[in-house]
Amino acid sequence: MMLAEARRRVGEFLSPLAVDGFLGEGLTGGFRLVRHDGRSSRARLLGPDPEAVLAGAFHLASDLTWHSANASGPPPSLAGVRDAADFRERIAAFHARNYSVRFPDLRPLSAELDAVARSLELLIHGPVTASAFWSRGGMRAPVHYDDHDLIVVQLQGTKRWYVSTRPSDLFNPWRGASGNPPDLGAHEVVDLAPGDLMYLPRGTFHTVDSDTESVHLAVGFTPLTLREAVIAALDHLSDLNRPLRATVAGQLEGADLDPLAPAVAEAVGQLFHATRSPGFLTTALQRRSSRAVGDLDALPRPDQAPAIGPDTVLRHAGLGFSHVGASADTIDFAYPGGHLYIHRGAQEAVVFIADTERFRVRDLPGAIDDDVRLALVARFLEVGFLEVASPAASVADLFSSAPARL
């Protein structure tokens, strides 16, 4: 997937919001409501019948969660679900007791939803989740907040949201929830219909009422924070500075840690000066992006290596994308699920692969021969970044040629 395609998909999902506006100032502007304008297809991300899709996902039974502020009894059991019919009966039992049921990990259930989520991952260089809440009329949710940003899309039915109007405190994700129900305080009342979209920054207190049976989608992500940028800078500096990687003394329980303060202060001072050096922070954030892309859910891999030759036509596979970085000797080609580390001698060919959606093996540029081209392409096929679009005619399988030269 190329950047232009990712921008198109996310833009259609957010319409009429502009991608640049949302991912720029929009992420710092607090709660946002976007009414359906009739152009976006986001209400169909789980198909024309989202309830049927969720009811058929009985493999998710052990991962479901639920909540209610007006439950009429304890939650039913989801143990030993036999089939889709049994699963549907269990969900109906939750609804009968006023529980809203959360379905996690929905991306595998919808190719279009997966494509939108992957496109957003390409743009923000971070993981994106998708879950759905299936509720019945009369259900009320407790006041709560989420530790990641949410894009909420109403898919079916209507829901009434009560969203706090005070700015979010943007809690760190490890902050524990208070044992007392939080106070919603001053709030805005928002009625959502199919296709309507809301953006809720992490930490935004909210609650929900369901007037009808309804389904809404929650797309979760965490944008780059200043804290993460500082961590990226420290990580980069520690790669360059061995003392920052050294073990500190005094790790026994009860040991006096005050003597560590001068060393920590010295390290902070080094970081301060490093971040003022031209290009340092850019490099640090590029390296962070490489790690983030490599940590995303992996691309599907082929069961066996295909036969290829110089005239084999290749293409980027599915929803793969890349982030290319380099050290003095090695190219770091990050893709969802991992990294390929390749000698700088093949840099021109690697950049070509990253930037070209469809090509022949022999099209790879650079001072390399066909054996090296075939070996290079083999590595990209193996990890699922490339796939064969049109096999070569009458060319023997050269898949294992010259691997040592890369």
C-alpha cells in the first residue's frame, strides 16, 4: 500500500473531515462530532448487517467484555459456546439483562475495515484496533474513559452519548482507575445515527444510553505524544552512547538511590544538548517509526516459495507498507511484522521495491546482476511484502540463487 492510497482510504472514512486537518491540529482540538454527509461508506465497514457479522463471530466468545450501569442481574456465562446459534442466544441473554457487549479484534472480519485500519497505521506509524459494541434499547453505560484515542462510528440504530466538556487530562496508560465512579460533570449530549462519527481523545469521560438496539464501531489508536518523542530521543542517544546503556549500582531492595542522581542529571543534560543538534530528533523519530512499523501485526506469509525468474512480475501484497531507514552499512526495511536488514550495496533496488507497486525482477536498478535481484526479491516474497503477479515463462526456479551476496 502506498501513501496516496492510505490517504484516500482514511479520507473517505473521515469525510467530510480532511485527513491533514484531522491528523494535524484536529488531534489536539478535543472532542469532535462529524455528521454523516452521505458520501462516506463508513457505516458499512461491517457490511450491510453488522449484527449478523457479530453474531457469527462465536470464535471471539472467550474475549468478549461487557458493561452496564443498570444491569438487571449478573452477566451470563460465555463458557462452552457450541456454535453461532448458541452464541446468539448468549448475546441475547446479555441484552436481556441490559449489558452492552464489546467485540474486540474485528479487523479479520472485514477486509474493508482492515484496509482502513492499516491505512491509518501507515499514516501514524502506530497500531490501530477495531472493536464493536452491540447494545439493546434501555441499556445505560457507566461513566468511564479510555486510555487511547477513539474514532466512534455508529453502524446501526441510534445511541445517545454524554461527553464531558472539560479538557481531557490525557492520563498516562498505567494510571489505575479509581474505585469510585467518576463524575461526568459538565457535558454535551450527542445523538448518533448511522454514519455519524465522533473523535474522543484518550481520557475523555463519557457515558452512553441506547434507545434502540444498536451497534457502534470503535477504532482505537494513540497518536505520537511529547513523552514518546522524548523517549525516542533518549533511545537514539543511548544507541550512540554506551554509558547510557550501562547497569547502575545499588539495585538491592532498600538501597539508597540518591547517589544515582548526578549520573541521571548528566544523562538528561546530554539529551538536552543532543536534541538541539540539527537532524538528531528527525533521525530519532525515524528510528522510532521503524520499530513501530516492525511491531505491527504481521503480513500473511506464503506457504511455500514461488518459482521466479528475471521476467516474473511482482507486486506489493495486500495491505503491506514499509518504512526504509539506514545505518552506515545496512538498510533497515521495516514492514508490518518485522525488518529486513540488507547491505547498502542494494540500496537503489530496495528503495525501488518500496516505491514501486508493480515491476519485473529484471527492472530492479543498481549495480547488481540477475542472481542478486532474484535473491533480493526472494527475501521480500518470504516475509509477505511482495507477491507474484505474473509468473515468468519457461524460467527455472532460481529462488535460492546467491543468498550470501545480500
